[in-house]
Amino acid sequence: MTLAKVKVATVAVLVVAASVGVAIAAQPATAPSKTGTGAGSGQTTPGLTKDAIHAMCGRLEALNNLWASYSVESSYNPSRKEPADIGGDAVLVPKTGTERSERTFSRLGLRARWDIDWILPEDADRTPFSNLRHNPIQKEIYSFTGDSQEQLSVTRNHGPGGMILDRAMFQPSVLEAALGIRPRRRNSYFSVDEISRMEAENTQDGAITLTWRDDQGEVQQWTVKPELGYAVTAVRSGNVWITAEDFEAVDGLMVPKSVVFQLRVREGEKTRLVEDTRLKVHQYKLNDPENTESRYHITWPKGTDVRDMRLGINLVADEKGALIRNR
């Protein structure tokens, strides 16, 4: 669950990015096994698994300079739909209904940028949305420059506002996980060394499962298929499933055009699908000459108030988009 603290009039609202529930770990559709030496029967074949790890490392390098544009549609069905008072002026607002956006993602080495254009419903002022009720956010940019993070939000009623933080990247997107370049819940990319140390096993349908454990001991698994150039077809992380489909070759690299993210929680003897997010990728670009370091510094709209959290000062954007001290 991700919470963002925002203000509506004089009331502080915590917007819930995922519904409240008790998580249950999903079971893999095809269980891998470490026994035996035969291929395609739930057994480990050293040659094939070594090829998978080598190919995964190669894909990581090939996706080092990346740009993608895509549509996102998310549907939410939490067990609790009413806001919950958590004390003081703060309330929890579960996400409900469906939200849509158009997005771009770019990466250049350790740098990354996410642009989100929200498609606001006509009743956005009256219904719980992904962000701020009564002042819906139209556009968001999160950009990690390599040593700091810049954020820009443009609201429908109050214009743009920004922030600069001395911290690591924004939480990983579904697309990054589906491409196998970044684990869920971590604010940095995989390294070749980390992938080289993954456990690799054959599954009964001829795919290969790569297992990685984070610092907290959480297990994450990536399923890759040799016939797709070892592209990722599924990611499993606790009660989250990510499925990649409809592959195409871009500069010789197989990448998905469709990605599905599903989050399920247990409710008694049953499980509830509380989030279903679907991505449709419009275009990928690899090694784009326009994907340069300058892209990862936001061009601030004139008059944008920006809080530099690193220095504890307020800035404002001039007519050229440069930040100057706000006196």
C-alpha cells in the first residue's frame, strides 16, 4: 500500500494507492522443480538455465537506453469503499472504480523518468480519484536525475507545483517489472551481478523461472521463455501477478505490447481481485539519440513554485523554465 498525504480544503486526506486487505501469496501456474536433469518436465537443465541468466543479463544491458509510450487502465474493487477516519483531520480514501492515463517512461543508465497524463472523468470533482478530490491532478512527472528526484504536478484548479528531493527513484512501474529490469518495491535497477546470482529452474511448459530474494527475504520470480529470446512473460511477487503478452521485436529484442497487473487478497475462504491494471504499449525506442541526460531535468512551467527539500528553500520557475530563489 502506498499512501500520499494531500490537502482538500482544510482536511488532510491520505489517498490509498492499493486497497486495504490481508494478502495471500498466489501459487505459480506451473511449479518449478530442482530435481533431475531433463528439460521441459519441471527439472533443471544446467545448459538452458545458464543460457537464461546470460540472456537476461544481455537484455538488461540492451534496455539501458529505453523510451516507451503506453496507456494504462486500472480498475479497483476494495472490500471497504468508504473513507476511514484514522484520527485528527486524516482519512483513508480507498481507490474505487476505474482510472485511465497515458504515460511515457524513459531510462538512461541510472536515470529514469515517468510522465503521466491523467484522463479525468467528468465527475472527477465528486468521486474518489487516484489523487486529490476537488482538485484533480491532470499531469505528473517524476524524474530521477542520477543524484536527485524532481517531481511536477499540474492540477486542474491550482496549476503546477514541484519538489526536488535528495533521494532514490520513484517506486518502480509495472512496465519496468515486466521488462525484467527492476524488482518490485525497490528504488534501483537490477545489476548484472544480481541477475547472475539468481536461481534458475526449468518449468513443465519449457519456460525458465528465475528467483531473486530482496534484503527483507521476499521472494520474487521472473518467468522467461527461450522462444521469445528469454523475454519475461510473468512476474510473481507475493499476492501480485504480472503477465506480459503480445510480443514484438524492437531492434532484435522481444518486448511486450500488453501487460496485466493483478492484486488479490484473501477474504475468508475466497480471494478478491482488488486491482486489475492493464497496459497497452504504443511504441518502444531503444538507443534513441534524443534520450540524453537533459531529458531527466524537468523544464518547469513559468511560475511553478518548487520546494527544494535538499536545501530547505523555495524556488520559482522563470520564463525560460529555470529555477530562481523565490523571495
